[in-house]
Amino acid sequence: MENESTPSTPNFIRSIIESDIEAGRLDRALTTRFPPEPNGYLHIGHAKSICLNFITALDFGGKCNLRFDDTNPEKESIEFQEAIIEDVRWLGFDWGGTTRHASDYFQALYDYAIHLIENDKAYVDSMSADEIRTYRGSLTEAGKASPYRDRPVAENLDLFRRMAAGEFEDGDHVLRAKIDMASPNINLRDPTLYRIRKATHHRTGERWKIYPMYDYTHCISDALEGITHSLCTLEFEDHRPLYDWVLDQLPVPCHPQQIEFARLELNYTITSKRNLSTLVTERHVDGWDDPRMPTIKGMRRRGYTAAALRDFCDRVGVTKKQTTIDASVLENCVRNDLDRCAPRAMAVIRPLKIIIENYPEGVVDELDAANHPKDDSFGSRKLAFTRELYIERDDFIENPPKKFFRLAPGREVRLRYAYLITCERLEHDPNTGELSTVYCTYDPESRGGNAPDGRKVKGTIHWVSARFAKRAKIRLFDRLFDIPNPTAADDFRDHLNPNSVEIVDEALIEPGLADVTPGTHHQFERLGYFCADERLHSAESPVYNRTVTLRDTWEKTKK
Ligand code: ATP
Ligand code: MG
């Protein structure tokens, strides 16, 4: 598979790389990595990191590794790992065959830890986690040395080896770096490097009884892979001195440069695996791939395309300044891409029956309809016009205001690709009083949509043939949360939008929309972009998801 690349926009990371190259500081090909922890599914924030790492490497003729940061055996699984691999591929990226894991380096990490101990740069601390926390001090107060800080090297070596051999229980001891308990940077106050965890690891099984911490693992893994630029999010800025400290103590093959950038935050949603996982486990959504989720799987199922996500990541750019992006920016990228690649078709979400009284019963007129108004290569299809049709209920009003140009008593309207029709009379349900059928006449001279006498008909509406249309389930999605920043709320679960999905069972679609491969996109004219659901759609019982509306109507309809 080829890596996909959109034209890249300049950013401060590219400037750093360019000056590194100019100054001759790069002694090997540019190498980046995307390092997910396999403890959940990837979300839109990860997409930004993936695009940044892969596209930057590609543009500078280098490569990007996919490395699983799998140092927390209790929270990680093969299921998550496989989902992540699939998502990175789907986004259009390739890491050259070898998938890497921090766990590939467990032995090397252990040997380096021995090296640190031998050089009196690490010690085994036997205080409890609570004591360690208290001794660490605070932003205003220096930390205090642990009573175990001056343990002799030989004792540290012995204890660490026995920790690794499984002689102790979780929490009995930890291995700490010996740096500076008075450092103004709390990350340098003798951070923990290893802890005991008697857990089964999804790759190394029972082999290890101790597991390395993220800060220790990450820099060494980067160095072992020859990473040149290690791109991470801003919260790791204060960890950079530790990243550099660890590498400076060890005979590692190289010293990668850590560069931090702002996380991607999107309003009306959350981008934290932990919170997304809560939504799934507490069943607020129907799984990680629920089309309302900001996960790559969810967005894909909803009908967002990989090209749209790449375009979005490029547009939001890479900066050091934390901002929140409006959800409409993402939706616009999706519209732009689908406008280009989605064929047009007609469907009626809330049907209202039309009978054309002067049209002969049983006669089918096959009309030509273009599949794409801007691109002839999409070709055309035949639409069957019949005496009984359905139009959208919203396209008819019994007592219309002046500016209403769709169907109403006595009014004339154009049926897309077909004929001009005029509403003659109405029929109401005798029990409910509800409008049940609209009787119309058509102008046989207006085939294709224009009157021969040139009279102006403003409104054009979509329709399907009652005889040929197929029934479909259509799922209309809205934003998952009803406040812009759910993460800032006391409990994001209190702000779930109760109307984030509406399911319509009685929609009608033109027959060609039933027999499509799940995942196929269409624009339903005047309604939006829709995608045949990857899991639920079949020709016998079609299920479509509304990916996005045609225009950004969200702000308007909420006011
Ligand atoms: P989460 O908070 O969702 O659990 P994480 O950072 O713990 O995110 P990882 O699996 O460790 O998740 O992330 C892999 C990579 O993706 C990291 O390099 C991380 O910096 C990056 N990343 C995660 N979230 C975002 C985001 N919102 N914007 C940009 N990059 C992100
Ligand atoms: Mg993380």
C-alpha cells in the first residue's frame, strides 16, 4: 500500500527539521513514530498525530514507525492493537511492514536499568506509593529524600534482580532514577522507572514481573529505533528534561529530539480514550464504532472519508498554542470530499403520497438523471416515473407563507428530472384528520422539468416512485454532547445530547440505493450525504447513516 499524502502546509516542526537538515545535524534519514497505547480505539486527536508523523516523514524522504506503547498490561489488549493497525491503514498510511512494540525492548530496557544502578543513577525505593507521593513535595515545596536513596549499589542490584524474578508483590518496591529531589521540575524528583506488576501481558505473557514506566520506556524506544524527531503533545513539555536525562546516562545509539505540539481538541465532543471508554462501557453509545463517536471507527462508519480526515488535519495545522476547533471545520472537510466523490440519488425520509390524476395507471416513464452535476464521468441513470409518487412531507404546506416555493394547494412545482406538477386537492385521514394524499396533475409537455411556454416555476423538489422505491431505515445523527466543552463539565455524562440520534424506519429510497456495498456513499439530493451502514445494511433491509447535512445548518436550528 502506498502512503497517501495531501499537500502539506508549513508549520514550526517542519521549520525545525529544515534547519536541522541545513545545519547538517541529521546523520540519518528523518524518522518519526506514532506511538499509541493499545488501551482503546483511536480518535480524531490521534488522526492529527498520525498525519503529522507520517506526512512529515514522507515529505522529507524519511519513514514513520508504528510502535505500540504497551507497558500497562492490565489495560491493554490485542483487540485494541488490531483496531489501531486497521485505522492507521485506513487513514492511508504504511509503516513498512514491521509493527514495533515497546515490549520488544523489555530486555534492553532492563539491561539499561542495571546500567543506571551500577552507575548509582537509580535505586530501589521501598516506601509505599503514598509515602513516595508525600516525599515528592509540591510546586512550592522541595521534595525530601527517601530513606532508601543512599542504598549501596550492590543492594540495589540485588533487590532489582529479585523484583524482576518475582520475589516481591506489587507495590513492595520500585526502581527510581536518582536525579534531584529539590528540582523545580517535579518530573525530575527521582521519578519511578519500574514498578512490580504481576499481570499477564498480551505479548510477553508471564515473562516479566516488573514493567517500565512511560517516561523511561519512550525515550529509550525512540533511541533504539533511530528516531530523529519525537513529536508529542504539549503536556510532555515538562517531561523533556527527563527524556534527555535518561538518554544522557545511557550508551544508547542516538539521542532523538523531542518536540511538543498542541493537542487537537474539537468542540461538542471529547477526545480522551478514558472518557470514550466510559461512554462505551456504560452503554451511552453502541460501541466504539457508534457513528456519533469521534473515534476513527465511528467516523468511518458514519461515512467520513479518510481523505476528509487528512484534509482536516492539514487545515487545523500544527502549533504550540492550545485551541479548540469548531466541529463545523471537520464537517466542511467531509462535505468537500463527498461533494467530489459521492454520486447523487433521491430518497424521501418522511414520505407524503402524491397521486398524479392525469397520468395513466401502469405506465412507467424512464427519465434520465445525472449521477453527478459537476462530473460527467459519473454517468447517468434511469428514474422510473409513475402515477403514484412520494415526496418529502416538509415540501408540502397546506397554508403556506408567501415565500414558500414548494408544493401547496393550487401551486406548481418541479419534480427533479421529471415534470411540473400542480396540487389540485387533498385527502385527509378520516380518523386522525392528518393529511394522507395530495392529488396533483402534471404537465405532459414539461418532461425533463421545463414548461414549453417558458413559465417560471421556482421550486424543485425530490421524489421517488411509489411502485419502485425501497423502504429503508435512515439514521440521522446530531452532536453527541449539547455543550461546547463537555470535558470541562463536572461530569460529561450529564451533557449528552438526548437527541443525538433519530431513527426513521419508513424512509423510501430509489431502488439503486438498496443494492450497494455497505460503506457506499451517496448524496441524497437536498438532504445531505449518506452512507450505507457497514454493519447493518443489506439489499433486503437497507440502512443508511446521514454522514453530514448539505449545509452547516446546525447553529441556526439550535437557536
Ligand atoms: P488519550 O488521552 O486519548 O488516552 P493518549 O495520549 O494517552 O490519549 P496515546 O495512545 O498515548 O493516547 O496516543 C498516541 C499518540 O497520539 C501520542 O503521541 C499522543 O501525543 C497523540 N495524541 C493523543 N491525543 C491527541 C490529540 N488530542 N491531539 C493530538 N495528538 C494526540
Ligand atoms: Mg498516552
